[in-house]
Amino acid sequence: MKNRSLVSINDYSKEEIIRILDLAEEFEKQPLQNLLGGRVVASLFFEPSTRTRLSFETAIQQLGGNVIGFASAASTSVSKGESLKDTILMVANYSNLIVMRHPVEGSARYASEVSSVPIINAGDGANQHPTQCLLDLYSIRKTQGTLDNLEVTFVGDLKYGRTVHSLVIALSQFNTKFHLVSPEELKLPSAVKRHIKEAKLSYEQYTDFTDVIPKSDIIYMTRIQRERFPDPLEYEKVKNAYILENAMLDNSKDNVRILHPLPRVNEISTDVDQNPKAYYFQQALNGVFVRQALIATIMGVK
């Protein structure tokens, strides 16, 4: 895994995923480890981010590394017309590893092909978000004690949700039963469902999720993403399709946990926050430990 880019969760085998999760457990117990010795990691965010960017930068600093980069392409030469290729070639001269978020699907794969240093995909359009997937897996395993034989419910934007795409693909390597809840317009793409079918696992699709809650071990809520809709009127039709309220969890399993990649808009009512079944803020913290494990592995210091 040393010096290998992570563009898609498909780039890692089941065994490699487990290795990252195990290492993340070690970092959770002892997050401050001076392993990078001042090595430089570039953080290139061509698209807005809070949790992903800050958790990566926290992970780098806690590992004793240095961060360069930008939080907005508007402040860089990209605004002058510089190509992605030229940006990557230039930044690779200054760094040992590049973390990149970009709005165009396939941009991370392209960057990995032209870069002389490894690339970590921090989200490429509506395609994939493999590091979010790893922290989601870590959160599921931590709360359930396993990744096998779980019933996982995905709710909301399954069409454009890159976090959903990556997590469904990864969970298809385990014995997962999938419940897919979305408006008709936002169903999980066939290319992602193919992974479930090839693994000979089962899934059910719904437009209402009330009856699914009591079956679920994990409820993975997602935001309806306004920025992904080419037609604002289509967004208006579905923006409030699903809102999870505290009372809806009354008949849920004791072990169920509510996950959300965040940011939340109004799809989880704030009255859920105090419920011990709510796990989304701890989930965000887990991102630091998982990203420490990933960076340390790619840089060859663990």
C-alpha cells in the first residue's frame, strides 16, 4: 500500500480495508505520533469542504507533517485558466502526498495518472469519496462490533451521493442486507447496484422509510444535494423528502446508530442529537483517526 494512490474504494481489497481500520484503532488510542518528520502533504480543495479538509489537516499535523494547499480554487492560478494537469505537476514538486477534492467526476483518477506522488481522492463530483467510506466502515464496526450480517438503510440522495456509492461498494464485500430509500428521481445508480448483485447480496428499494427503521442496524441519512441538480425545480420537488425525527426511533433496535456524512440541512431533526442512537458527530471525529491510518500507510511509516 506504500506510495499507492487511493482514488476509489475499489482500489483496496477487503484485507487492506481491514488493515486501515485496525490501524485507525491504534491512532484513536494514541493520536499524537511524530511519524511524518516534517514531510509535506498538499491539501487541494477545488470544492468547498469543512469536515474532510479539516480532519485531513488535523491528521497530518498530529502525525508531525506539514500542510500546504488551498481551500478554494478561486485563490489559485486555476482562476486564471491553469489546467488540472499543470496544477498537479507543480504541486507534486512541493509535496510527498496530495489530498484532492474536485467537482469533476474522474478528476482524481486523472490526477493519479499524471502525478509523481500519491493522490488521495477526497471526493470527485458525484462519483466516489473513499476516505469517507473508510471512516463510515470504522464507525459501523465500532458501534456494531462487526461489519458482517448487518441491515444497513441508506436514505435520501442515492443518485448523486458519492459517500453512498463508496459505502455500498465496500459493504458488498461483507454479508450486508441493503435497504435503499429515495425518491424515484434519486435511486441508486445501476452501476453501483451491480456490486450488490455480483456479491449475491439482497437489496430492497423504497420511497418511504418509516417501516424500514425497526429492521435497521445502521441508518445512513444523506442530504439532498442542491448543488448536484441541473434543474433547481427538480431539487425543490424532493428537498424535504425525508426528515428523521426522534419519535421515529421509538421502535428501533437498541443497537441502531444514525450516521450522516454531514453537512446536515434538515433531514435529521435536531431533537435526534441527544438520542444515544445518534452517532454522526462521533463519526466525523473518527475521520481523523482513519485518515491518520491512511496517510501513515501510504507514506510507508506504518
